[in-house]
Amino acid sequence: QLLSSQSVTIEAMSGTAIETVVLSFTVITPISSFSYPQSSYVLSRDDPVSIIPTVNGDELSFSITSGSLPIGLSLNSSTGIISGIPSQAMSSQSVTINALNQVSNQSFSLSFTVLTPISSFNYSQSSFALTKDESFSIVPTVNGDELSFSIISGSLPIGLSLNSTTGMIYGISSQFVSSQSVTIEAFNEVSNQSFSLSFTVITPISSFSYLQSSYVLPINGSFSVAPTVDGDELSFSIISGSLPIGLSLNSTTGIISGIPSQTVSSQLITIKAFNEVSDQSFSLSF
């Protein structure tokens, strides 16, 4: 039975001589078990933490016998609780805690890693128009420790890859894509953040022309001419001069059509074909 303190007086007698002695007894349950919930902890820098041990025994005290706790944490010598706010990032730090009373002791070793949580994660743009078959790379801006990166939804265009250690997206996109979305996650053992991007992969304009550079048209006669052009996601616009009255330019197809209604001796115009990665021009006279 547990006794915190119990005294007894013993008397010895011999004839007329008497001697007494007082004895004090404390009965303590020895430590049968001592542990913390885990032997290894990954903590978030600047976040409060409290770790309570499981221990069986009486009249306990606790002390560090080797190693040290991360800066900002302390050990309660009466309860064994490790608590505080870790204030400095560190890769791995070991400490051994000893639980003891007057009749026994047991030790438990722990390892701590303190990581800075991710405070920001982004790429320079959320939307990219890439030139087909040309090299591309983009590196994220990210704050945090011991980071990894992964795709959590969508996919990258064929030919592009994600570096799981740096978050760099790189490669040579080899296939036309009108719009492709992907969400990248940056994470460590204490936090995560995600960023979504959209990619368009476009074939640059390799050629652009009309059948002729000079046209003589009959007034009030129907006219239509389509360009020969190689490229993706094209638009067309007039960048100098103007078409004869009655003719117009289709901004999607580049077709010049209509019925010229007024005589002109010579009228110059320059048409531009363009997409998000390239442009070419062609001049005509009417």
C-alpha cells in the first residue's frame, strides 16, 4: 500500500534501562511505464504545442538526461509535460527525458523537427500561352521549409513536367492545347497551399499570304479572297491603310469580301495575322 510517510517508535527494555528509536517509512509504487504519445514530432514554427506523457508510478519528477529541447519548449519537472512555442526552424533534435522517484527510474527518447509553415505560394502568372515545340520553364515563389510539390487536379500539357522538389514546371510542349488547367500543391509536414494555372499551347504562325498582292476589281462586282496561313487560334486585323468601300475583313478567318462600290486608283492595306505567341503581316493593293 502506498504510504507518503509513516512513523513508528520501537522501545527496547533491559531491567531499568530503556532505549527507543523512531523509524519513518515511505512506500512508493515504482515506475512501471513511461512514454510520450510519439517518439518523433514534426512541429510548426511559432505554433503552441503541449505533449503529455503517460506514466505509472508515485512521487515522480522529470529531467532531461541527454540532448535538449527545441528553442521555445520546456519540460515541467513535476508533470513531465513538454510545452511552449518553438521559435526556430531545425531539421532534427533529440532529447532523452528521465522519469524518476526514490525507488526507480525510466527514460524515453524523443526527436523533434521544427518547420516553418508555408506562408505563400504562387507562380508569376495564373495563365500561360506557350509556343508549341519551344522550351519553357517557370519557377514558383514560395516561403516554407522542406517543401514538396505535386499535381492535385488536372494535368500539364504533354511535354511539360513538374519538379517535385523545386516546383519548377518545365519542358517542351509538343501538342496544341486550347486551354488546360492544373492545380499544384506545395506542402510540408505542417502545412500546404495550392495554386491553379491554365495553359494554352499554340503553333506559331509559320506563313501568311493572300493569293496575290495586287487586285484589280470591277466596281459593284462581288469579291472574296481567303488567306493561306499556318498557325493556331488566329485573329486578323488591319494595321495600316484601309479597304476599298464595300469590302471588309473577317477578323476570325482573314477573308476579305464584299462588293466594291466606289472607284479607287490604288489603295494600299496591310493585314496582320496574329495569335498569343506570334504575328505576321501581308500588304495588298486594290
